[in-house]
Amino acid sequence: MCTCPFLKKTSMQVQIKWDFRQSPDLNPIENLWAYLEEKIREHNISSKTLLKQALLQEWEKILEEMCRILVESMSRRLTAVCNNNGYG
């Protein structure tokens, strides 16, 4: 029996323990890394020192709100996986 239909029927609150490294599309930090990479590409980087400076500068610009939105999207992401038989 698949767990997803059972949880939908019972409306049970469940804490899921699973290694999100095995599902990078479900890992909110992957979205943050992609955003950071996009911002870094806007810089003219020609050395490791400039790369480090750009990373620190752009990391400081990331708002707490963006992180909160990514974390709160987990419920929607997991629901999509359940609705698509394990595929997001």
C-alpha cells in the first residue's frame, strides 16, 4: 500500500524523515544555490578572491523571506510528489 493515499484519507499529520540529498528537486537549498549562481554570473570574476567577495556579497543580500518561502514550499512539493506517484 502506498503511504500517500493513506495519509490523504486520514488527514494525519506526519513528520517525514528522509535524506533530501537523494531528492535534490525537493531540497530547498538547491533553489537557493541556483539563485546564488545566477547572481554570481552577473559579476566579472577573474580570480578566486573576486569569487569569494562576490559570493559573500550576494549571500548577504539573500533575504530571510526568500528562505522562508522556500521552506514553506515543501508541503506543496511533497504533495506534488504524492500526486504524481513519486515524481515531482
